[in-house]
Amino acid sequence: MNATLQNAHIDAAVRELRPDYRVLLIVADGLTGDFDASGPLEQAEAHARALLADSAVENLPHIAAWREAFRSFGAKPQRTRNSLEALTRRAPDGLPRINALTDAYNAISVLHQLPVGGENLDAYRGAPHLARATGEEPFETVAGGEPAIEHPKPGEVVWRDDAGVT
């Protein structure tokens, strides 16, 4: 087993908010990104159009369940959407094309109605863990096309490593 994942965990403070929360972490080594994800993306876009033909996105069963989970984490689902909801909302008009690996897991997320994400474990400092933020953790992002450091709100549930929000 990958040593980084062997120590991955969900903090007790998060478990208190949502004792039924489960996560599956998978390591994939040797991915090159030299494949074409356009077919799966197009399938996902068509799937989302079909799902949304008869239902508002927030009423889709899997998305409604994730909205409830986010509420129990203290988030407002109208403002802080999980990745599945955000992608499903965008899919009918076209999912973003980022890179082959990201495109593939975005397509899987929409097709199977599960939030899916990816991380570069080589960039991790320590094990991933789901925790309630203190508000001091740095989060490296891009704002206005420039690298920026942001901080989560205190109490926000975040994935992090020993260095900050991932």
C-alpha cells in the first residue's frame, strides 16, 4: 500500500458532523495523460442533459444527498457546491477541457454521479486528511491568472496535508 494513503484519515471533528461519511482513495501510478478523453466527456455531457431534462440539478438524488452532507459540514450548498453538482450544472453546455487525466475523472464523476477528484501525491507533505479548518491553513490557488494564497473559513471541512489545504 502507498505509505501516503496508509496514514490518510478523517478527523474526529468531521466524523462528529457526519458519522456516515465515507471516502475511497485510490493511487494510480504511471499515468501519462496521453489519451483522448473527448468521448467520455461527450457521453457525460449527454448524460447530464438527459438527467436535467426532467429535474432541477438540486433534486437529482445523488446531488441532493451531497447537498445535505455539505449542510451538515456547515457549508451553504447554494454558495459552496460540491464538484459533482458544479460539473453536472456545467455539463449540458460543455464540460471544461483541462488535461486528459482531469477530463477523464470529470467525465466519470458526471456519468456515475459521484464527486471524484485527483491529486498529485508526490506534492503532498504528509498524509491526506479531512479536517475542520482553523482558518490559518494556506491554500495555493490562482486568482486573476496569478498565483495566490487563500485561507478557508474557520470550521470549514477541507482536505489537507501537513502544509495546508490541498
